[in-house]
Amino acid sequence: EEPAGKFSRCNSGGEGLRAAPRTGRRRPGRGKIVATGVCHTDLYHLFEGMHKDGFPSVLGHEGAGIVESVGPGVTEFQPGDKVIPLFISQCRECRFCKNPKTNQASGRHAMMASADSRFTCKGKKVLQFMGTSTFSQYTVMNQIAIAKIDPTAPLDKVCLLGCGICTGFGAAVNTAKVEPGSTCAVFGLGAVGLAAVMGCKSAGAKRIFAVDINPDKFEKAKVFGATDFVNPKDHDKPISQVLAEMTNGGVDYSLECVGNVTVMRSALESCVKGWGVSVLVGWTDLYDVATRPIQLIAGRTWKGSLFGGFKSKDGVPQMVKAYLDKKVKLDEFITHNMTLGQVNDAIELMKHGKCSLSSVSTPLSFLLQKWPQLERRVRNSI
């Protein structure tokens, strides 16, 4: 390690990637990443979105670490604090932060690959993915995009709260507002979908349908609270019709956790008319989504959820506490423990669904921790 205030070098096959400290106002400076999860959004950026201005970049956005140094004017953090980087910031000052109806922000951290990056390699700028870039030994963050957490929290577990688990759990509890005694259907049993099942269970749902084309995942879904399992491949009729017949007209709540526009429509049409609520949780921005107007005219509500509706700096510490109080599961999501030197292997496993939690959109199911060196994964060579 180098002293605070100087560049930190992260070795990668002999290539030097450097993370410069922040020196401006209200910058927490540099943080040392201890653990990070691999999320499908990393895969989406790498292989699906492929925005021409989004590379080269350091991926990763689901991490946990320790503050190593802080910039002038920062009073909220100090070296040694355990923190979780946030891809959605919370400044508490803009119109979005002040509005209790949303968790979105007006800042740069909503961007996929921020040009305001402190990463360089061979004198060239390397973009910071979602304002975080947790596939690195060090990263540099703005203090409005970091949550300080309980110092007793195990970073190799709570890192998963940086994206997928909060996204699925919150979609059920905060966005759908699942009610006790209700009937729910969760489409897609990757980590986000399993977290949504857990959220439905926590909210008191009486019946939770787990929908996926991979039957191997049904036993895992049961661990998180699923009561019924439906494989669309086992039926010769639309899944919405299957669920309607099983629930006397449709479920009260449905959550699409795949990121597929066809599945989004099926999830909506699986809801009961009059009061059914369907939530789009899976991330995609490649295609239009559509349905017949009568589906909405009949009283169904179609809405979206980003990061589970949690206001990030407030919600993440609350979820960490819930885990420590054994009200939220995290350990059960992890199927692989790997070093960052194996990050490309982890991405390939996720890409091909070669793990027990894999789904159509593949899950957040790898843990990268205590690595000896940085492994770059970029579209363009530097």
C-alpha cells in the first residue's frame, strides 16, 4: 500500500492500474475493497449493452470495503470505517432525495460508466463503472455514494447488499408493497428473484409462486419462502393463463426479475384484474415493452423498481442490520468463493449459468474476496 494522498497501484498481469485519491470538497477519498459480488448488470454492460463510450472500464458495483483515506471537508467518514459503495447516490439535498416517493438521484452515479474517473492505466483514463468499480483493490468514491455500516458486519457477506439482494427484496417490500395473506409470483430465480421471494415471504404473502424454466432452482427457492413452483416449459398454454387457473383469476402481485420484455408482459398478465400489481425488476434497455391497453384499463398497475426502492445511504445500513438480526438471509445466496484473479472465470460461469443459482438472466452468485491482485475485464485493450 502507498500512503494516503498518493496513487495506489493495483497489479494486473504486470500492468499498472492506478487509483488516484480525491482531493476536492466532500470527497471521502480512497477506499480499499475487501469483497465484491458479480452481478448480471456487469455482464449486461460487457456483452449486451456494449455502449461505444462505455469502455475501457473497471467493472463491479456490488462491493464492501474499508475507508483508507478521506478528502478535505469530509466529516461523515474516517479511515477504518466499513462501507458499502452505492451505484445510486443520496445527497439528501436534490429534489429527488427530498421526495419520499423515489430513491433516484440527480447525480452522475446513475450512469453506467462515469467519465469522472480516478482510474488510469499507462497514462490513459479507465472509466469507473456505475461510479463504483469494485473489481479493484482500491476505488475512489464521492461521499454521497457510500453507506457506512455496522463495524461487526462481515464484508464478504454484506457486499451482496450493494445491488442484487436489496433490488429483489425491496421490489417486493417497498415497490410492490406486498400485503399479508396475498398471492405472489416471482419470474426468474437468479439472486434478484430469490431475494424477491424472500421479500414476499417477509411481507407475509400466503402463497408465493416461483416461475423459472430451470427446475434445479426450485429447491433453492423453497429455502427463501416459495410455496409453489411453475415451469413454463411444462405447459402448452401461456404462463399467465396457467397462473390464473391456479389462483382463481391471477396473483395479487408479480415481480419480473429476468430483464426480458416478453417475460415482463407475461408477469403483468398473470396479475388479477382490478387490483393486481406487477413490478419490473430485471434490468434491460434494449427493447420496447408492450401490452394491450385493456390489461391496464382493467385495473392492473404496472410499475418499475430500481435498487428495490431503497434510498441508498439510509436503506443499505438498515438491510445490514436486518442481516445481523437474522431477518434477512445472505449466506444462502453464495455458491462460489473466488479470488479477484479468477474474475474472468466467474464472469464465464455467470454467462453460461454454470452454478446452482443460475437463471435465464444468470444470478449474482459469486463472491470475490481477499484478492492478491486486480484482474481487469475490459472490452478494449489498453
